[in-house]
Amino acid sequence: MIGMFSDIQIQKSLNDESKQFGDIVQANYTDSYFNNTYKTMSGIYWVMKYCPNAKFYMFVDDDYYVSTKNVLRFIKFPTHYPDYLKEPLSNIRSLI
């Protein structure tokens, strides 16, 4: 999810990327740190509209750390959260 840019060259590059690969979701707000609420709400709206049957949604920003191990644990055992965080996991392959 990305907002709009006032810099014409950046916006043109985003448009070109989107046309070539179809891998950008852009919403109508100015992309800045102070507009993260708009980014979050736009992302939720997009997911609800285009992925209505998904079991899980995950919002991650560029300054987040995501523990793959904990995400896989949650997906496999969603009702056990947060108890499984107390036990170390020796083999991540057991979650796949």
C-alpha cells in the first residue's frame, strides 16, 4: 500500500511499475509517515474488497520486525496464542 506523491517523477515511476508488473496498490492520500492511519485503513479496505475469503491478514510496515517462526506458529495454532511464545521452538520445519 502506497500513497500519492507530489514529485511527478516518483509518481511516474510508480505508474510505470504498476502498468508493467501490476504489483502496486496505491490509494488517494499523500504518502508520509504522518499519514500511516490512512495507509492502514486503505490497506484494510483493499484487503476486504479483493481478498474477502482470506483467513489471515497481516499489516507490516518497512520499520517492523517480523518473526517468521512466530507467524507460522500463529497460523498453525491460532487459538494457542500467546502461550506458545513461552516455549522455544527448536525446528521451524515442524510448522510447515
